[in-house]
Amino acid sequence: KKETFNWEEYLKETLSLPAPPSCFKQSRIPPINDFKIGMKLEAHDPRNPTSVCIATVMGLEGVRLRLRLDGSDNTNDFWRLVDSSDIQPIGTCEKNGDMLQPPLGFRMNASSWPMFLLRTLSGAEIAPCSAFKKEPEKPHYNAFKPGMKLEAVDRKNPYLICPATVGEVKGDEVFVMFDGWRGAFDYWCKYDSRDIFPVGWCSMTKHSLQPPGNSLTLPKSLAVPSCSPFRPPRRPMQSPYRLNTPLPPLPVRKGVRGRRPKSQT
Ligand code: MLZ
């Protein structure tokens, strides 16, 4: 039986509640993705946010675009929502009296930029203005509370959106903890980050949602202190939504119970 992640069951099993949609800087009715692969647009260079570059849509998932800056290599792709203020129609920069910039790490000599730009844009498919959606309003204050569930971009694997929990709230920031991953992917972000979404966002926008990892993080109140003689053996634990699958066998400690019979030779 193929297990697919289901928020309704998971929330019951973890006795937790989703963060209310009003906590997020996301539209209550997600925008429509009218972009197509290959379309060109203007985007702020993620590595140099004051400079505006030409980007090409390399992929689409839900209401997110996988973008690549023209003149950059294929190792710096990034993802933006169709209602992100980091993207705009071609011509916006010039209209504002600015100049399009080569991306950080432009693969050619800087002197060839004007000609590169000309060639890049001639005959290109330009994303229509109607595809760019207005960025939603941000909530007036940080309304997140520890324990609330959400969906969040894994910033180390930004094509992934994963189930997460608010771990801590401090001023305008929230600590996003990825369920089942022992902290390796967790991060602090502003409460109005565009990388966090209400529970149900992926299903609503037809974006894939990763299942939680399989390591179990106990809430502080239940955690066993590291000095306790009752500390359970260290072994991979399972996420609560998979607790009915068998646990892997305990590792056999060499030289205690795991001694091999003496060789017969
Ligand atoms: N397979 C990769 C991706 C992990 C994604 C975790 N997301 C919270 C890994 O194991 O590193």
C-alpha cells in the first residue's frame, strides 16, 4: 500500500493544529500560474538583490517558477512565486530609468553584456504582464505560535515544500522546524516570508508536498534528559504517522552479545 501524506490524519496523530492562514503573507485564494516554460522576465538577482537581470522560466510547479538568470550557469536556479515582487515584466527596469545587469558570475566578458542582452531578447518569448500577480498584503503582526503546523520551502532543496512546525517565535521571526528531520534543515525567517504556507497550500496549488522525514523529535516536555538512566537506546525513530511500521532491529554491540562463535579452523 503506497503511503501518501495526509494532513488531516497527521494533525490528529500529532495532536497538533495548523497555523491559521491569516498568519501568512500568501493569498487566501492562490494566484493562477499563467507562465510557460521558456518565457523571459526580469528578476532581482538572488545573490545581488539590487540588480535586475533577465531570467528564463526553466520549470513550473504549482504557482512557483524555476528561474535561471540569462548568462548564468545552470547551478544557480531559484524559485519564485508568480505573485513575488522579485519578478516583473520585461521593460519594467527601463521604464524606471534603470539598466538590466548581467548576473553575478556572468559567464562572458563584461564588455560583451550589451550584445548578449540584445541577442537574448531578440525573438524571445516574453512573459505577458497578465502573468505577474500582485503580491499579497503582509499580516499586521507575527501571529505564529510554537507548535503550529505549516508547509515550508526546504531552503537547502528549494524545489521541495515540506510539512513543518513553528518551533519558536521571537519578534518578527519564526523558527521553522521540518518534521522528522532532526533539525538539519530548520531555519529562522520573518513571519511574512514567502517561503512559508498554510497547511493545504500544496494541495490547493497542485504543488507536491514531501512526507515528513522518519526521525522523531519529542516535544521538550516529553524529552528524556540525556543524563537519565532511562534514556532509550539511540536508533532511528519513526515519525508518528508511520509508528505502525516495524522499527529497525537494534544494532548489536560488538564484544557483548554480538560475538561471533570461534572460528572452527
Ligand atoms: N534526500 C535529501 C533531501 C532531504 C529533504 C529534507 N527536507 C526537509 C536528503 O536526505 O538530504
